[in-house]
Amino acid sequence: MRHHPGDDILLAYASGVSDEATGLVIATHLAFCAQCRDAVSLMEKIGGGLLDALPPAPLAETAFAATMARLDSAPPFARPARTASRDGTPEPLRSYLGGDLSSVRWRRMGPRLAYLPLLRRGGTSAKLLRGSPGTEVGAHTHRGLELTLVLKGGFTDVTGNYGPGDLQVADGSLRHSPIADPGEDCINLAVTTASLKFENFIQKIAGPIFGF
Amino acid sequence: MTGEAAELNALLARVATLRDRAAFAALFAHFAPRIKSYLMRQGAAPALAEDLAQEAMLNLWRKAHLFDSSKASAGTWLFTIARNLRIDVLRKEKRPELDAADFAPEAEPDPGDGMMLAAGEIRLREALKILPPDQMRIVELSFFADKPHSQIAAELDIPLGTVKSRLRLAMARLRAALGDRP
């Protein structure tokens, strides 16, 4: 793995600032990447240190007794039963897909591209994208931030080559036209905070229809 | 501080193994007012922050058996509980979470005697105390302001690049203190 989110993006996830769609992409990258898991674990420890150092805000006198009175009706938490993945699809992606990557019901978008919307909150959306080998997405720039995590296969653009687990962070300063690598389908999990700006006429019209 | 953190871990282990109410009461006295303080900094009104602090402590009671004192301090664990409650209740979103079983063999947490607190985390807290003020400000805002870094930069009237470089410097110091990367 060569491409990781920066500390600022990891910190937004660790501190709870990230929106849910961005959190989904970051957490799924973490499932691939021990180095970034360590970074997030460090950040949570910083959060613990900051919490412990905060000046206490006293609670009402009744609060303690009220909590104690609820203990007996608060049974130990039981983890939900874990369903094994047959193709290694990690959490949290598996929960959002409702199953494995290999059993996704794709929506076609032309002969070589397929997609599946996963989550939309305001202008931010997360979706799965699948391109057959050699597929070109078409030159585009970005109105907001685009995070792309490779799940299978790979793609190449002006910034380099991306394989499984790699995460690309693209902002307003990047113009690129990613091409799926030869060999196998490229499957990505992508989140955008605003729609993309395509340069090709057809894509300009088709983009908004498919929610890009 | 060293002794206090180990003591809190030991109290949490007593809650996990013995359902010890006196230990729970001591944890409540320490953490509930800090969690309330944390949530108020995130913009919660005092009454809501107080309700959620109690909810967080109830979560501690219910989940104590999942706490692994070899991985983190009680304070860090409580931070993640309070953070997730905030996302859940204040923002009405889910927090996408990893499942450790996807990349590590399933291991039952061992509450042990609570004395296993990693020395690294104690060094980390010492390093946090002596962070240069301009770096500390960015770290604190990152955790408490609930705002993206672009907005933090705008409010402090400094370039986004400066925010990011201060953050990078702070992270490098703290990472070195924890002993992840010498």
C-alpha cells in the first residue's frame, strides 16, 4: 500500500468530526492498513489525555443517584452476532452493503461502468464504482473533496498507481482522468463532498443523472 | 498522574469482573463531570451534556467487560464512548466502525488487574502537557471544536497550510513520545 489519508483526515475520523460517508471510507481503509490503525489509536489516546485534563463540569446532585438506580436494568452489552464474510469484505463496508462485495447488485451505467449508491447526507455521498479493465472515467476536476479507496483491481492517473487499500484524496487543485488497470475489474469506494466537474459533453449531462 | 491512570484502570477492571458498585461510583465521580465538560465544548447545552454524561457512564457499566487495559487507559476508552454518543445523539449519524476480527485473530479482552497501562500512554500525556501552545491550540480545536480544519484556519485567521503543519509537528512529537516511531 502506498497511498494513505493524511493526519488531518485521520484526526477528523478519530475525533468524530468526519461525516458518516467519509467515516465509512476511512474506516474501510483502516481495515486494510495497520499503519493508519496505529495512527488512529494514537489519536484516540490523545483524545483520552485531553478528556482527562478537562476542567470538570459538576453534575446536579441527583445525577449520581439517578444513574445508580438504572444499573440493575442495564444488562451487560452483547456484541451482535458476527456473520463471516466469504470473500473477505471487511467492516464497516460489509454492514453498509448488507453483505459481501461479490454479491452486490450493480446498476449499469453504460457498457463498462457500474455503480451502487450507499449513502447520501446533504451534498456528501458515498458510492461503489466498478469499471472493467481499461475503462476511462473521463477528465474531471472537483468542486469539493473526493476520496477514492480501491477495494479490488487498481487504477492509474497523473498522480500514480492505486491498488487495493490505497486511498486517493483529490481536491479542487487536481484534474485527472483515472483509467482502470488491465487484468481485472477495478472496484472503488468513493465519497464526494460536492459533484464532479466533467469536461466531456456527454458526461456533463449524464453525471448529475447518476448522482456524480 | 501515572498512579491515577493505573488506579482508574483497576477500578474499571473491578466493574468488569465483580460488577463492583463502589468502583463504579469512583469512576463516575472522576469521568462524568469531564464528559459533561467535553460535550459542552462540542456545543451541547448543559442539561443535555449532563444526560449524555450519565448515558456514557451507563455504557461503561454495560461494556466494561469489553475494555482491554493492555490497549488503552480508561480515559481513552471513555473518550471513544463519549465521542460515539455525541455522533449518535447530537448529530444523529452512525459512526462506521472497524471489526477487529477482520484483521486480527479474535481474542477475549483480559481486564487483568488494571496495572497493565502502557508506559507509552503515560509518556504521551506528559508530552501533551509540554506541547508548544500554538500546536496545542490546533490539537485541542481538532478534538473539541467539531469543525473541519479549513474552518479552524479561517477562525484563527491563519492559512490552512499552517494549521496542517502545526498538526503534523504535534503528531510527530506525540507519536515519538508514545514510542510508535522512535
